[in-house]
Amino acid sequence: MNSRSLTHRWQVYCPQPFQLTQAVRPAPQVMLQPQQGYRLAVFQAGTLRMPMLSAAVSAEHLFEVFLELVSLIGDCGDVVVESTHGLGWGQSRLWRREGIDQVVLLSHLCAFEQLLMHDGCTAIAVINRRRPAELQLDEHKLVHVYAPQLRPFQRCLSRWGIPRCRRLPLICEADHIHQTQPHFAQELTSLLYSLGAEEEGKVHR
């Protein structure tokens, strides 16, 4: 699909104003006007099938929406931080903190809001293995939810005026550029220390 048709679809299905964070931009040759919305799908890996939700939230509301979604995941979950800082194409590093109290987690997230919102090399996931449910804020600053029941998350997005768009294109599906700042690598180190997260190793994506 060419960039013109992709832009047309985006505008037709989601005509609301939208602001990107500083983490990512469409590539220069892509005439893409991102818009706010979410879509539903089914994630499948082997025999596992899980309903999933992917959302693009405008930058001025993204952090607040993310915090509300974290509260819906449940208490004492695991946190996984992923980074591509200083690594080659297709590589990333993972760190995990198991069993973190939700109030403590929310405090740490608020302390590192700028890193989480504007670093195109950092992603974070909150996981409740008992439900099970997982919330991701990826390096494109898109929100993804994997859970057997998505209605509570849909209601949250609806309260923020974020519509369901059945054929919503996402910025990660077109050519795009990740952006970061030198100080974000040090802030990432501080976040990992605050969380007490332990490295799981380097992965190839």
C-alpha cells in the first residue's frame, strides 16, 4: 500500500486531532497524518490465542491514559523494560522486576514520565500473570493490551474520547524514524535501579 492510500484511510476512519510524542516520526517520504483511535485483534502464538487492543493516543493525554490502564492490570504485577540504546538493528535488551506493588510502580512511572513518553529507544510492559493480562507502551508510544476481557480497557479509552477504528493504521506499520536524546540512556539506568529490575539478556527481534 502506498503512503497516499494509507493516509486516506487514516483520515477517513479517525478524523480527530493528534500529536505525536518526540519518540517517533513518519519517514520524510511518508505523507502520514496520524490520528487517535484504537483497534481490536486476536494475538496468536502457537496454540495461544488472546484478544488484543492497540491504541494511538495523542501526546497531551498519553501518560494519563497509560497510568489509568496500568491500574486496570491489577496489583503486584511484573514489569519488563526493553531498550535498544547502543544496540544494532533488530537487537534489544530486557530487564524484569517481579511482583512490584502497583502504588510503588505508579510512583516510579511518574518520576520517569519524560523518558517513557519521549524516548524512541525505550518500551515498558506491565504484566499480571494471574489474570492473565499485559499492558505495553512500546517504543513507538503505542499502547497494546492483551487480556481475555478487553471491555474495561475499552471503557477507559472511551472516557478519554478515543474511538474504536476498525481499520486504524499505526505509525509502526509505515516507514518511520525513532528519536532519542543522549540523557535518556542515563535516565533509563536510573529507572532500572529504582525498579530493582534485573537484566534478562539481549534478544533479536
